[in-house]
Amino acid sequence: MTGVAGFVVLLVAALALEVAARRGAGPATSTETVAAAMRTTPGRVAVLLAWVWLGVHFLAR
């Protein structure tokens, strides 16, 4: 149960950051962040590894 609560806290924090960024009061939006990462080879590898991690942990059951 605490694992689920941890993921909920992370999700709420990510949504709060995204809303703040779209209002202009926060850091870059998630779209801008991924676009910046995709401009370099190490960034592309990091995005690929993040997708693999998500797939293994949430989609492959």
C-alpha cells in the first residue's frame, strides 16, 4: 500500500510542476524537457531507457 501512495505522491508532484510550467511560473513543461533531451545522443538513450523501464514495470504483466 505504501508503494502505491508513493506513486500517487510522485504523480501529483509531476502534475503540479506541469501546471506551474504552463502558467509560466515554473520550469520547462514535460514536452519541452523531452524535446531538449532528444537533441543529443545521451538524451535519446536516457529517453529510451525511461520508456523501457516504464514498459517493464507497468506494461509487461
